[in-house]
Amino acid sequence: MAQPAQQGQRGWPVDRTKESGTRLPVGAFLAQEDEDQNKGSASTLDETEEDQERAPVKIPPSRLPRPGGRRVVEGVPPGSAGTRHLATIPPPREAHLPPVSDATSACPICKGAGYLRADVPVGHPDFGKPLACKCKQARRNEARRRLLREQSQIDRLEAFREASFETFQLLLPGVQEAYEVALAFAQVPHGWLVFEGPNGCGKTHLAVSIARRCLEDGAMALFAVVPDLLDYLRATFAPDAEEHYDDAFMKMRETELLVLDDLGAEQSTPWANEKLFQLLNYRYNGRLATVITTNKIGFTGIENRIRSRLSDTRLVRVVTLGEAQDFRPRAGQALREQSGQYSHS
């Protein structure tokens, strides 16, 4: 029965098949074991047995270390029979990292890391803290801007999709001043701007145009119809709501530009009045840019605290479209004329 391999001095395995007990390198020992286990097969070594006793054995190519893995000998417990077996350690798995965007890799400041380290002495509050690079903050702002635009629905709703300064009907009577004021405000959003007038005079069109232009210019703008905004806030109290109330309300309060359409059209309840007051009072105290449209000329019917803030001429500019007429009947008539379904008498 074959005896298990034993260890000689300095860890060299001893080949007991040779009377001389010559100590061979580990590679020679492994090659010899394969030769014994595969009798009858062609020898992979170029030297003769006599040469093997006099010189180190050349390791065949199959025994050379392989890229990505290495050959090792599994140990055999002392006193057990059998020979050592070869095992291959698989190469380590490559980490699949998300691709780095071109904007990140091209950043000359952080070199794609996204964060910087402040050059401050030990003990400084910012020592060791990662500071977001300008490129990372820009990506955050862009993601937030896309979210605000989606929630504004100015690209989704058919009535708002074509609303812009380019499509506004300047030929309608009584709208020239409102158009010019709205265009100037969109270029430099500052203070509060209120459009009041009857239905169909173009207030909503101008409000959407301001929101669209500011979003395209990179500002954080949110457009909302007041009754829909209140319904959305109510829905955030549901257990399965996608957005919690605190997050939704903070976003409305602190956005760079808030555009509220149809103030006064909501159902007047204590809860609705309180939420609107909290929202507008926060923006009033912070002097945050706000645009409001309302059918309530003179702010009649609007809650007293809100009306008082809308009347502050230090912050608020009110544009009244009193002479403007409802464009919707004429728009429908023009559409029928273009389609050939209507003819003049």
C-alpha cells in the first residue's frame, strides 16, 4: 500500500519511491504524482528518469500558474492513506460597479469622486467630513427640478402643454400689460406677482408660462392649482401615500418659485384655510418668489390673513385684467372656422 507523503526538512516533501530519498521540489513531486496516477499515458516531460534524478524537473505547461487562479495542494491528515489532491482556487469575482456618468468623470474638481475633503486642521468641525462637489450638487438640483416639473404637470395636461409666452394671444384686448409684467418677472423672479381678473382672460396661461420659463432657465419652480394642491396634501396622510405630508409641505414652502393658480376656488374649510395660510405666510416672511392667480377681484372672499398679505404693496404687485374678455368662446369659434365647420353670414 502506498505510504502517505511525508515532510522532510524545511518542508520539502520526500519521494519514497526512490531509494536514494532525493528531496524534490514541490513542482516535481506534483508532476510525479500525476505520472503515477495516469499510467500508460504519454509522458509530458522531456527528460528521462535518470535526468529527473540528477536535475530539477521541468514543470509542464499544464502545471504553470494560470491567470486568475493558482494551484494548491490540499493537506492530508497525518497517518491517513492516500495521496494529496490538487484543487484550483477560482479567481475572485469582479465587482460590477455602476457606470460613471460622463459628467462625473469629466469633473476637473473632484476627478469623478463627487466629494471633496476640506483642507482644515485637526479639530476643525469640517475635518474628515466629505463635502459634496459642485458637480454632485448640480446633479441633485437637476433631479429635483425634473421632479418639480413632473409634479407641476405642465407637460402632461393638454390645457397646459402648449402654454408659453410664444403662444400667448397678445391681440386680445386688456392683456398687454399683464404679458409684459409676466415676461419681466420670469426673467428675474422676485417678490410676489398676483393676476386677478374674470374667467378666461389668460391668467393661467401667463402663470404656466412663467413656471415653464423658470424651469427651463434652471430654477426650482412648482406650479399647482390650489384645489388640487389641497387634495394632494390630504392624500399624504394615507398610510400608503407615496410622499409623506411633512416632505410634501416642505417642498411647497421652500421651493424657489411657487405658482398658485385659482386661489379662492377651493372649498373654504378651517383645515384648507389654515394650510393655505401656513404656506403663504412662510413664503411671505421669507420673501420667496410667488405667483398667484385669482378670480376674486379685490380679494373678496379670501381669508382675512391671506388677504392682508396680498395687499402688502412692498412685496406684492397686483395686475388686474379687468378689461380682458373670456377668450374661450372666441377660441372655439376660430377653431371651427379653421376646420371649415363654421361660416360667416
